Amino acid sequence: MSLNRFCYLLLMTAAIGSLLTTNPLVTWFLLINLLTIVLYGADKMAARKGMCRVPEATLLVFGITGGWPGAIVGQQLFRHKTQKQPFKTYFFISVVVSIAMMAVVYHLSSYSSLY
């Protein structure tokens, strides 16, 4: 199994695991942020050892699906992907899109509870 497929398997496991709890949204954010921190650490280690890397697109997907706070922590903790362009620009855009998506979901869910 490729590293990229393994990462997406982790993403799907987090999604399924969060659905099995009483607070799926909270569980999702905890799991996705924890996994994102781990991915940044694994990618930094792979970069140092010359091993197979986590694709930047995968790091961005984990960020855009709610793991961007974990990505920021991972970037600072491991000093990884903090200076590289255009990744910084793409990451910023992914954070804005993620926040916008969360606002839309919140907006729609608050109106749906009124009916």
C-alpha cells in the first residue's frame, strides 16, 4: 500500500470513527487534528531520512477537512513547511476555504434546527 493511500485510509477511519460517537463533530476535529500533526511529523522525518514523502496535496486535504489547526501546530512543532512557497500560499487558501465551509455548515445547521 502506498503512503498516499495509507493517509487517505486514516482519513476515512477518522470519519467513520467520529460517526460512531455521541459528538461526531467534536470527535472528527480531535481525530483529524491529531492525524494531521502526526502526518507533518512523519513527513519531516521522511524528508530528513530521504524516504518516501507525504504528498503536499495530502497535507492540504487533511488541513482543508478541518485539520488546519493541527497543521499549524505540526508546522511549528517540527519546523516543517513553514517557509516553502507555493505551499504556504496554498495552505493559507485551504484554511480560508475550510473556515468558510465550516461557517456554511454552521449556518445551514442553525436554520435547519428552526424547522
